[in-house]
Amino acid sequence: MGSYSLASRHACVKEIIHDGDWHPGNFSSKSAWNAIRTRAACIDWSEAVWFEGSIKSHSFIDWRCLSDALPTRDNLIHRHILTPHHCVFCWAGTESRNHLFFGCPFTTDIWKHIYDLCFHDGATPSNAIDAAISVRYVAGRAGKLGLVIKLAFCATIKHIWSERNYRIFRNKIRSKDQIVGAIKGDVIGRLSSIDLVGDPTTANHHIAAKWDLQVRWIARIPMACSWFAPNPNMVALHCDGSLSDDKAGFGGLIRDDSGDPLAAFASIGEDLSVLSMKLMAIYRGISLCVDKGFYDVPIRSDLKLAVDILNGVITGPWQILTLKSKIQIKARLLRSKEFIHVWREQNQPADFMASIPIDPSEILWEPESFPPELAILIKQDKEFVTYYRM
Ligand SMILES: [Zn+2]
């Protein structure tokens, strides 16, 4: 239980006792609890686990899993409880949260199957927290059908844990197909009473087809957008990262307040994560602005997750925390700055830079050396051409 201050406790008591009489009025145990508790910071992944329509018994196990509070064998050994250490699925690895749920070949196959049902872009989970953060964001974009993704994510963790317990305590074994079947059964069962309405996006059509769902598709009105200039005497920094089968890269572009380009950069990345590529682009872009003496810079990225992390809305996965603090330190050199989320359609020249083949490993272009394709994209932005976003 969180600590509470005397002041807040007295405030609560004052609300219900007047002139020595008891006036319960608006008093409720919930209001009392809210008055005395210290509200913990929201955890980045919590909405992947606790959400409207969730299966509560799943959420409870998922929460403990993501908090690494399940009695996995490494946790028991850590608490000096005598137990074998091996994973009961592969008998090779040590049973830790990350191995059991995301690193074991047995569970990796189950995730592949479930992710194929949920994602059209071949996504696979890497580790517990990153997977949950990614599920939260992707599900958020999928609207009502995001419920399928969250339910499937939660049911998979729950059934992996149940299977582990069946094997240890009941000496029962289910095949991967049976476990996948149980996961699908739980998800479809939960969805049966829910009216599914969705945007007809590629991602949503994929979910509906794979899960064989009846969805009421709503007509989408294309959203118009165009590039927008920074305030006078500021420069706009657009950043992007890209990841393909054989290359990770990032790049960006600096433009003045009339839309004319000042410099473009691109580099090869080493990390195989879109998030870190997008953040690398921001770091490199800010460094370039400082080198060139531009100190008033709105920084634009089309990845909301990256923008939320830099604006302190969420902490972000641990892998990027060093990079995040490097960006924050570098950004202190700017006089004024803001991290802004833009649509992909408003970020096309940066996308171009992030995707071009690079040799050597980094390029830095002045406007006169821009390739024609890039010059055209910049000209369209400068003329505020309207792009339509479905
Ligand atoms: Zn294993």
C-alpha cells in the first residue's frame, strides 16, 4: 500500500464530519482510497493488460508476468527455494520470465502462430515489455479490432503459464496446436458478445480474415493533410527510420520557415528496431542542427511512440533509455524545441532519406546535391500540396 500524508487524511475526514456530526454524503471507500493513496506512475504497458473487455483472470497473470512476479524457477532460486532450474518445454534453457514466455523455441512457435493471426506485417515479439508496449500501440491504432490483438496477447501469456503448470504439477502435456487452439477459443469466446466495428484498413482486414470475424466496416473519409511551416526564423527538423530485411537506416531533413531545404542526412543503423532507428534519426538531426547553428527547432517524427517517449508521456523500453538520455542532453543545446508527431504523408522527404541505399555508412547532403526525387518531394511540401490519408 502506498504511503499517505496526514494532510490528505485530514482533508478526507473533514469532508465527512461537520460540527461533530457524521455526514457520509459523497463518501465512498473508493473516494477514501483515492484520497489517501499515492497514485503510482502509469506503466507504459498497462493498457496492453488492463482494458475494457479483457478477461480478468488472464490480465492478472499477465500483469504478474510483465512485472516478473510469477514464481518462475529463476525467481524461486533467487528466493533460495530449492527447485530444478530448467525450462519444462525445451529442457535446455533456465526457466526465467524472458526465456519461458519469449525465448524458448516451444513458446516462440506459439507466438509466431498467434502473431500471424494478429499482424499483417510479420511482427514477432522480442521480449516481454517491448512486446506489451508494441501491442498497446498497435492495438490503439486498430480501434475496436485492437481488442483482438490485446486479448490474443494476454491469452497467449496465460496459456503458456498454464501449460507450464500442467507439466510440472499435473504431469499433463498439450501440443503447440492444442495450446494455440485454447488461445483462439478464449479470444473468440470473448469476442462473441461484442459488436465489432472497424476501419477497413489492411491491418484490420487481416485480423478479421484470420480470426474469421464478422465486422461492420465503416466508410472512411480520407483525411487531408499537408506540410506545415515552422514559426518564422525557426527550422523544421523531420526525422525517420526504416527497417527492411537487409538494412536498418535512418535519415532526415532540415528546412527553413519557407520550406526550402538546408541539409539532409542519412546513415546506416546497427540496431534492428524501428523505434531505435527513429530515435537515432532524431539524435543525429539535432546534432546537425547544433553544428549548423540552428537553435530553434521543432522536431518532427511520424512515430508517435518515439514522440511520446521524448515528451515524457511514457518511459519507453529499457533498450532505448541510453539513447533517450543522449537525445535529451543534446536537445538542451537548443534554445527552443518541441517534439511533434506528424503523419507519414507529412514526412515523405525524411522517409526518402531513411530508405535510400547508403555507401559509405553516412551521407550529408547540401541542397545542391539532392537527387531529383527528393527535390520533387520537398517542392510539393513547399507548395503545401494536399495529401490524403486513409
Ligand atoms: Zn525452454
